[in-house]
Amino acid sequence: MKRDFIAIADLTREELEEILGLAERLKRELKSGQRTPLVAGKTLAMIFEKPSLRTRVTFQVGMTQLGGYAVYLTPTDIRLGERETVADIARNLDRLVDFIMARTMSHASQLELAKYASVPIINGLSDLLHPCQVLSDCFTVRERRGSLDGQRIAFLGDGNNMANSWIGAAARFGFRFALACPKGYEPDAGVLQAAREDGADVLVTNDPGEALDGADVAYTDVWASMGQEEEAEERKQVFAPFQLNAKAMKAAKSDALVMHCLPAHRGEEVTAEVIDGPASIIFDQAENRLHVQKAILVWLNDQLLRSA
Ligand code: CP
Ligand code: NVA
């Protein structure tokens, strides 16, 4: 059966563990010089409505390492839903490629692509979610700590696509997620409710100290996401008390890790001292995007093969 990777919570814990296990194997093999052609001859279309460094490069390099090929469609190339409908784009591409990865303005476009394409859709970021980043971050935390169980992950900033995906992940893994955000910038109510109904241990507070108290991981992201540039100045004022700096870090455990999905704005959501300090693992996170996304591609491909 065709499966998609649009939200972490769409998969069971066992399925997510399969992907993390595969990522571990692929990373080990790559480090020992092996290139395992697990999607040989297959093609990935990459639709981008927003800019990208990591997502684009890791998917493209990942496909090459797996023996496949990636086609990059720039924001101006196909103009999702504008030059032609999302449904028509899905119905064209699925005759031509084996997977579609899309970074879209609207989450509805992800669901529309998944509905009309017979090939797997991978969400490379939407306004609602960024599941590839967060699954990869789960991999990074597990790699560092041995297990996600019992970890306390604190996130300072916006209740945005990153925060929403962490909440979805908390519904599948055994960590506690605490978000500190300004009033009016809470995460998506539907995502939060669904996660809590699934037993997620999630705290949403307006107090950064409360979120960071005893944290194993201190996470942050930009205050104005792509598409919110016109709100950037206003957000700088509203979010100022939520900066991840040395003083804020005092509330976390003394060996707490510092994480950021990048791109980072030093001096805004995080100080240079903290993000460039010894606790920061931001470039491990960036590298692990490659290994985890390769595993997502291989896993989606395996689902197709199993049902063939
Ligand atoms: N973290 C992340 O998704 O980076 P890009 O926007 O550069 O892809
Ligand atoms: N919240 C950010 C994440 C970037 C990877 C954005 O959507 O721009």
C-alpha cells in the first residue's frame, strides 16, 4: 500500500522505530564507505514553495547515495495551485516519478497531494508541521542519550510547525515536551488535543523558566517563520523574553543539549554564546537529516514493495 510521511503521528511507534533503526544502519554504512542502492533507479520530485538549504540538499544527496535521482522544482517552476491545481500536479508527477517531497505554504496542499498522487508524499515542511526535521531530531537525541524515554525536551518560542511536530512526536515516543511561548502564539489546538488524547506528555506555558526546569534538551527556532517576514519586527518585541541565552539555560540540567533546526538568527531567538557553545549539537542535527530522510525514503519504498 502507498504510505505518505506527512505527520509523525500518522505512523505507529513501531513504524517510527523501524525508520530510526534504518537510519542508524544507513548512517553506519555510509560512515564505513558503503553506499547501499536501496532505491536504485527511482526518482524523487522535490517541490519547493519556500527556500531551503538542508531539506533540499539532504534529499538530493540522499537519493544519489541510495542509487536514485532527485528533480528539484523551484518555487517559480510549477507555482502550486496557481499555474495549475495541486490535484493536477499530483496526477502528472505520479506518472513520472516514484516519490514526491513537498515544502508547501499550506498544509492543505500536502493533504491534496497525498489524495491525488498514487506515489508517496513526504512533507518537507508546511505551515503546520515539519515532520522530517523533528523525526531526525528524535534520532539525534536518541543517538546522544541512548533513548528518548524519559527525556525532557523544552522548546522556547513560537507554537509553530516545529513545535507542532514535537507535540506529534511526543504522542509516539516516551519523552516529555514543554513549550514556552508568548500568549497568542500557542501551538495548533487540533494537534495538541490529538496528541494529548494519544497520551502525550505535553506542557504549554508562557513561562520559559517553567519549560526549561530540569530540561535535558533546550530547543528553539526562529520567531518569524518563512512567510511571516512582515511580522518579524513585531515578533522581536513579543518574543524577547523567550530568548535562549546563558541565563535561561541555568534552569535546564547542567548537561542539557542545545538544539535548533536552523537557520538560526543569533542575537534573536538564541545568543551566539549558547548556539556556538559546547552544549550545542546543531550541526549533528543538520547531518542527521540526511540519514533519517534516506531511511524515510527506503521505508516508504518498502511499504510499496510489501504490497506489490
Ligand atoms: N531545518 C531546515 O529544514 O532547513 P532548510 O529550511 O534549510 O531546509
Ligand atoms: N519554523 C521555521 C522552520 C524552518 C526550518 C519556518 O517554518 O520557517
